[in-house]
Amino acid sequence: MLFYWLLSSAFKAQPGRWLIAGLAIALGITLAVAIHTVNRSALNEFSRALDLVNGQASAQIVMPTGEFSDQLYDQIVAQQTELGIRAVSPVLERSTAQIHVLGIDVFQAARVSPALVPLTSEAQGQGLFSDDAIFLSATALQKLQLSVGDSLALDYEGKIVRLKVTGTVPGAIGQAIAVMDLGTMQWRLGGLGRISRIDVQLQDGKGIEEVANAVQNLNLGVRLIGSQERDRRASNLSRAYRVNLNVLALVALFTGAFLVFTTISFSVLRQQSQLALLSILGASSRWIFSLVLAQAGSIAALGGLLGTGLGLALAWALLNVLGGDLGGGYFSAVIPPLEIDPLVLLSFWILAIAVGLLAAYFPAKAATAGRPTEQLRSDSAERVLEPVMDHRIALFFGLASLALAFMPALDDLPLAAYASIACLLLAGLALIPWLVHHCFSKLAIGLAHWKKQPSSLTLAVWRLAQAPASAAGLIAGVVAALALSVAMVVMVASFRDSMTQWLDQVLPADLYANFKQLNLGDELLKNPNLLGILERVPGIERYELTVQRKILFQSDRPEVTLIARPIQQDRAAQSLPLMGSTLPVSSLPNQPSLPAVYISEAMVDLYGWRPGEIHSLPAFNEQQGPQKVWIAGIFRDYGRQHGAVVIDLATYQRMSGDYRYSGIALWLVNQADPVAVLSALRAAIPQLRDQEFNNRSDLRALSLTIFDRTFALTYALEIAALLVALFAIATGFTGQALLRQKEYALVHYLGQSNAQRTAWISIESGLLLGLAVIWGTLLGLLMSQILIHRINPQSFHWTMDTSVPYFALAVLMVALVGSGIAAAIWATKRNLNPANLITALRKEW
């Protein structure tokens, strides 16, 4: 009963500060719960969609370079028993403007993936194999606002294909997909004789690895992939982005811990006489220690509960506003239902309590240290805060940060680099009292030579020089929040500037077009004379055709992009943003005829490819085997996180036998009007009449817009951390005002006016916050180098050059100092009533 009474009395004595401390914890938990829940919901929905599209197949047979001939299907069927396969089902996939369509062999799919089998009414039973039949899931019918019997016009690569909704796909619960007969789809949606994959059911007792080896030994260029590898590939697509967001979400919680620390520290200082009296009356040190911990644990538990509820609400809002990708672009078409994991929510709540208890540990330790009779007369924050912040602790964490910064990634995640930033921050925080003492002691000595110094300045400097630990407690949260924010601001600015320079180099042409929109690659293949006509169009100086296709190097990693474009070996640096020099052909004296390729930085990190080495590209079709190439150089690529390989277009065409094109870039003559040139181009080549062209500036602006949207949540998390820091300033100076009532009362009755006291508080808070923003900025700049040169390369496999936004940092520093001074003046005036100062002074006597 006494324990509860003392606990409730502590909350009633300072409800405002405890409320703000609880809200700070709630804010951090809200962000962490929201981001985790959104990521979990998006991944689960994505996984469900894959499970449905893939049916109930044990595994899939795919070609690493994309679609393949259905003749391979016949060869696999002929040997399926020897391979350990029970049943197979060919599938062709097409993504149209309206919906994702699957072409299946109904009879085979019934054995392998029955969820994809369509259902027709008795009246339309004969329409299953009609040349215009398509079957929609219930979700697809609702999305497209159609019913069975309606017509559906699919827009596929610029061509309108008119079909009839003949039935439904009852097994596709919750997913918007369409199903067609395989032969009909090959005819109507392009792909005669082609399939995307083969779904398989393994024989009982056969393992994935055993069957995969048997398929590999067929030397058909295909690969068997299990469902677990497929799920890992889907998870790896966005894992680094998700981990970084979760770490950022914990920044606000970490900053909130300093607010709890400040609150509990001043609570202990206000209660020190009562706690000492309890100790004299017989209370044990463990009982008093538990009482102090219970204060922080209780408010952290309540804040954690509030944050969990708000986090789920925020997750629901984010899913409906941003979708499941949180601006990252990984699942932009997915608006999944909310997925709640009670076990994870419980762990976040326990984390909130742990943060509160950790923040209260040192104040609780100080409350039980020393003799009770000394504590009865003690009235200094130094005893509570000094053990927490020590320059020897700073040295330990500084060395740990240095060691961790050079450690490699663990499981492709920069966990050691994140720990390095945490250690660097802790080192910087532990060094604050030493900085405060030495900086203001030197300043006090310097001011001693100034005979006419203002009294407010003298009192402010003396106070800071003589009470460094309590001053450090006031600005610890500010330094932490500002350091992390500066680090992120510098990293984002560096990334944006590097990306801008990269865009200027990779977008040299005036106009760009993607042939996939209208399937013009086939048109150019059928009619090569179109290129001759293109050369004669007025206003066009030159053009460049390109090819892009996906290649699966590893089953558990996302596909790598193969880019074929005209590249001259001796002029590669003019076409690609190369890093370093290229290797000459003479560097391979034994195999000079091998094709040269250029790789992105991700290929070095993910696959171990390096300049000068020889590697193999998967077979481009079923008539060829793997193709050996040698690595001539590395280029920077911010558009493809999972790797890219660039090869000369003519070389690629000889290797693959594929003469289709994916896109075109046009260079215009000087002063040529793009609108007039496009009009002439469309008049000369009618096939380009509906082709969309984009100019360089529009593509550049679109890329930067996507970049800013991707980092929008990062900016929000930085603002949240800074707001928590401002709350820490307000609550800290509120506590200081109450603890220093005798000090303020003494100078008041010695003749100090209210204006002079306000000037004193303004100067003291301004000097302290000035030191805080300088130190926090320096720490942030150091952290930014870990972010730029360690975390980003290990997370996203690209590098960048440091670019410091001096103006933005200056504005941030001034704004933080100004708002901090305002918060300090407001908090002090609110808690200092001149009429009560005499009462505070009497207590000393």
C-alpha cells in the first residue's frame, strides 16, 4: 500500500512531465509498430498472391533468362518419372493494363494447382476452350465491375484484345487474377509456342535438392526452384529497405529514452529528502531502488500500450494511403489487409518497458548510493547524472564504434555498422559533461578579463562550468536527436546529389521510348527498313536501340537486369558511369575472344564478380548453353538495387540470336523542336503513332520525385525525433526551474529583476544549446560517413559521394537553438512564481 501511495504521489506531483515522457515512449512504439505491421502485411499479401499464382505446386521449373519453348515441356514430361516428378502443369503469364492473366492447361492444372482451375455454368460449359474465353476471380470481377457474360477489353502492349468473361476462378480467394486456356492465350496475347514456367508436384519421398540436380543434369538450361527459395527471393526484394525503416523508427524511441531519463532524474532529485527519510525509517535500498524503477516502468508500460494502439491505427492509414511499400516502390500495387502479430506486439511493449527501466537505472542507483543523512541535505543533480556520463566510457564506446565500422555485413545486412553508429552516439553523449565543463570553464576564464560583462552572462557561464553533469542531462536528448537527424540529412543530400549526377550521365539523349508499351520490338524485327526511315526523319541526329531482360542467377535472389546497348570498348566511359578505369582486352591474353561486359556495384557484393574475372551468363534460349564473358569494369547504378550487367548490343545479338528491341533513345540536332520532330517521326513511321516518348528533363524530374517519395517517411521520422528532443528541453528546464528555486530566490532578493532573470535563462540555455547543436552536428557528420560508406553499400550495394547541405544544416541548428531557448523561457516562467520564491528561500534555513 505504501509503495502504491508513493508511486501515485510521484505522478501527481509532476503530471505534465510524466505525460510527455509517456507520450515520447508512445511515439517511438507507434512508429515501430506501424512500420513493422505494414511491412508484415505487405509481405504476407505478396506471399499469398505468389502462392495462388503458383498454385499448390511443390516447385517450379523456369529458365533463368525468361520464357522458353514449350518443346522443353515435352522433353520434361517424357522424363518426369526418372526426374522424380509426379505431375507437371505449363503456365504462361501476361501482365495487362487491367489484370494479371495466367494461361494454363486445365487438365494438368487440376492435378498440380487446382486453385487455378476455372468454373463455368452448364450453359457455358462448351465455352471453356472458346477463342475469346477468360475467367475472372471474384476479386477481379469486383475490381473491374464485371459479371459473367460481360465483355472485357484487355490492353496488352498497346493492342486491345476483346474477350468474354465465361466463368469464375473460385479458388482464387482474395486475389485479382484472370485465367485462360494456354493455347488460346498463346494465340491471343502473344507467345505462340512459349511458356513462362512449369509447375510441378514431386513424387513422395523426393526432395527439392535431389530433383533440382536431376533437372540440372538434363542440360536444357532450365532450373527447378522450390517454394522456400521463391519466398526468400520475394523477401529479399525489399528486406534492406524494411530493416532501415525499422531502425529509423527506433530512433524516436531511443530519443524518448533520454526524456524518460531526464524526467526520472529530476523526480529522484525532488524526492531525495523523502527517499532518504524512508531509508532512515527502515526501508531497504532494494525497496527504494524498486520504487524508482517502478515509476519509469509504469509510465513506459502505459506509453507502450498507447503506442501499440496508435501504431496499429497508423499502419491501417499507411496501408490505405501509401499501400504496402511505404513509398519504396516494392509493392506499389498492393493494398493488403492489416496483419497483426500479437507476439511481435508483445515484444514491442516489452521493449518500451525495457527502455523505461534502462533510462531509470542510473537515477535509481544514485538514489540508493551514499548515506541517508547526506542525502537529506543534498540538492544537486551532479550526484545523479555524473556516473552516467564519463569520458572513459566515451573512449570505450569510441573504440568499439571504430572496430564495428569496418566489420562486414551479416547476412547481407549492415548490423555491425548500425551498432557502430549506436556506439558512436553513446560515446558522444558520455563526453558531453567533459565538454560542458572544459568549454565553459575556459569561457569563464576568458570573461574574467572583461570588466564590464553583463551579470546574466557571468551567472550563466559560472553555472554551466560548475554543474556540467546536470547541464549534460538537459541536452543529451537534443544531441542524440540532432546527431541522428544530421546524419540522415547529409546521407539523403549526398544520395540525391550523386543520383542527380548519375541521371545526367545515364540520360544523355533528348527523347526516350519504351517499346514494350506497343510491342514495337517485333515490328522492327519484321520490317528492318523502318530503321532506315528513322534515320531520314528531319531533326534526328542519331538513335540508339537497347534491350533489357531479366536474368535469374540465384533462386533466392531477385533477378538481375541485363542491358544490351551499343558500347565501344575504348569509349565505354562515355556511355556508362564507370567507377575507375576499364580493363583492356590485352588483360586476357589466353582468351581474347570472350565478350566483355560491365557490371554494377551490386554484382560485386551479391555475386562476387570482379573486373578481370571470367563468369557465365545463363543460356538465352534452349538451343544454347551458358555463355562465358569477362568483366571489363564496374559502373554505378542507382536504378537497380539487385544488380545489372551491360553488354554491347551487337555482341548480345550474336550470342542470343534475339534481334528484338526494348527501347530507343533519340538525339536531336541543335535547336530542333521535339514536338515537330515527333510529328515528323510518326508521319514517316505509322507504327510509332501511339508510341509515347519522354524527354530527358521529364524522366529526370520523375526519378527525383520517386526518390523524394521514397525518403518521405525518413523525413517524418527525423521530425518526430526532433520534436521529442524539444519536449526533452521543455521538461528538463521545467525540472531545473523547480530544483533551482532557492538559487533563483537568492538572486531575486539580492536585486535581480525579472528581465535580468529572463536574460540569464536565455543566455544559459542559448550557450548550452549552442554547444549541443555544434556537438550534435559534428557527431551527425561522423555518423553520416558510416551511413554513406558502410550502411548504404551493405544495404543497397551502391556507393555515393559525400555532399554536405550547409544551408539546411545551418537553418536546422538555428531553428533548434531558437525553439529550445523559447521552450526554456516558457518552462521556467511557468514554474517560477516570484511570490513563492521567499518560501523556497526559507526552506534553506
